[in-house]
Amino acid sequence: MSESRIKAIFNLTVLVAALGYFVDMFDLLLFPILRQPSLRDMGFTGSAQIAPYAHLLNAQMIGMLLGGIFWGVLGDKKGRLSTLFGSIALYSIANIANAFVHSMETYTLWRFLAGFGLAGELGAAVTLVSEILPKDLRGYGTTIVAAVGIFGTVAASLVGKYLPWRAGYLVGGILGLVLLCMRVSIRESAIFKNLGHEGVSRGNFFALFTNLNRLGRYVRCILIGLPTWFVVAILITLGPEFAPKLGVTGPIVAGTAVACCYTGITLGSVFSGVLSQIWGTRKKVVGLFIAGTVLGVAVYLLTRGLTPFLFYLLALYLGLACGYWAVFVTIAAEQFGTNLRSTVATTVPNFVRGAVPLITLGFMTFKERLGFVSAAWVVGLACFALAGFSLWGLEETHGRDLDFVE
């Protein structure tokens, strides 16, 4: 690769957008790591933490769902940078406030607002990177974004391990404010700035529902992301509760399991990005990773007597297999025109995250009737079936020219 192409990839806008994914991964890992000590301080111990954890997680995910709509529309109407600046500012304030909560009510409120703010990060970053890089280099840009996210998981693991939970939230908020200062120097997407078509509606979220073709593409983009959050929200975060059911020979620490999984997810995002660039296809790469996730889930639910070390290793593999997240968001961005691209790229991952309450509700409902393992089978197979069907129906978008409108 020539020096000029390398410089085109490693430009300031790409690197700062990648730091947004760093913050995204940092927070998404930090909250599950801190959930046990924070809830313990509020009087919840052992299995009694499951219900309040689900309540907090659902509040955060609903915040991300609503925030995804708000920031996505804002990005198409006012510019990609508006989303990046506004979302990180709200996230930072909310995370600092999380450090001072003393009740479930205030904890829930600030997790909701943190989710609302964080919702704009990844979609805006992928949209911006996709639009400023040449079409034959977009895969490398996605890979850089994913690679920087790895350090977000490492930072969250270290913060969660060595700092009290309130200090951990303070660190997250301060990191966000530092990132906000760095973003002052980056530039807006030229494709967006040059969007001057008469009569073209920008950021019209409801336009996604007025055309069957657009609606079909949109729903399919959402559904291919379900396996990732089934793995994270059910199998990994509830690992300490699954462990006795699976005959694990020692106790499982939720924070360690989540850290292993998220490390795998970020590594998977790098590998999937590189593969999609080398193979010249997004769909085949995502299909391969979904198949790998099915295999990992089968091993998780069928194997008995694992040691904690092997359980954590399996969590790492599951994260790696379902770590096609950055490519999945890139597919969503490439499916739609410039006037709706930010709306789609920002809402799609957050609608997947917003589906977590439905996934957890389904699991909790079936758990009462079927038990932990059988409930996981039912909910997991439903998620994989929807993802596989949706991927099959999408067009390949690798190398597509993005200078078009809906």
C-alpha cells in the first residue's frame, strides 16, 4: 500500500472517530463490571441482583434506542459532527452523575441518560469514516475504529479491577470530556456538506417506514445484530448464575466474564473488518461469524464441568465470534443514501441494543417454565434464525459508491 493511501486511512478524523468507539466499548463493559459492587452497596446481593440488574440494563438500552433516533436524525439534518459533540457531552455528564447515586431511582435515571448520550457514538463514527474515505479503503477505516475499541475494553477492565465503582464512573465521564475537546479540530463529511439536492428530505426517520423496500432493508439490518446482544446480555453477564447450572467447577466473576467477552468482541471487529476488505464482501464475513457464534453457544449450553479458566476462554471465543459489530454497522451505513445514512447507522445498533429488554424478558419468562439452559436455547435459536434470514435477504455493499440519496 502506498504512503499516500496509508495517510488517507490514518487521518485525524478517522482516529478521533475511533476514539468514540473506545468510549463506547469502555462504558458498555464498565457497567456490567461495576454492577455487582454498585448493587451490593445498595443492598442487593447474590441472586437478588438479577432483577435490579435487568432493570438498570433495560433502562440503559431503552435510552440507547431513543437516543439512537434523536442523534441519527440530528446527524442527517445538522451534520455528523453535531451528533459526535452532543452525544459525548451528555454521556460524560451522565457518567459523572452515576458516581454520586445512592438509590435505584437515581441510578436508573442516569443509566438511561448515559445510554441516551452514548447512542450517537458508533453510528456517527462509522458514517463519518465511511463518507470521508475512498470506497476501496472503507474496510480499513472500520478496522481502525474497531482496533481502538480494544483499548476501551482494556481500560474498563483495569478501572473496574483497581478502582472503587464510583471512581470508575468518574473516570468514564472524564475520558468523555477529554475526547470532546479533541473533536474540535475534525472536519465534517464532504458528501454531507455537498448534499444539495432540491426537495430531498434529510433525517426523516418516518421515511424508513413509507417504502416497503426501505423498511425491509432497515429491519434486516437490525435483526442481523441480535446474536451479539443475546450472547452479552444473557450468556455472559449472567455467567455467575449460569455457572452452577452448567457444572462449572468454581465461581464465575461477572466482571471477568464480561471483560473476556468484550475483548473478544473488539478483536472480532478487527478480524471481521480485515476479512471483509480482503475478501471483498460484508455478507459472507458476517455469515461466517454468525455460524461461529452458533457453535460457541452450543458448546456453552451443552458442556458440563468446565473450569473457570475454560469458561472465561469460552467467553473470549463467544465475543470473538459475535464481534462483527463494526462490519454490521458499516453494512447499515452502506445500504442507505446520504440523506438517511446517519439516521440508519445510528438507530440500527441502538435498536439492537433496545431489543435487549425483549431478549431478557423472553429469557426470564421461559426461565420460569423451562429453566436457565432450555430458556437460553429457545431465545438464542430465535435470535439466530432471525439474523440468518435477514442477512440472506440483504444486498452486498462492499465497494458501493455512497454519494447517492434515497
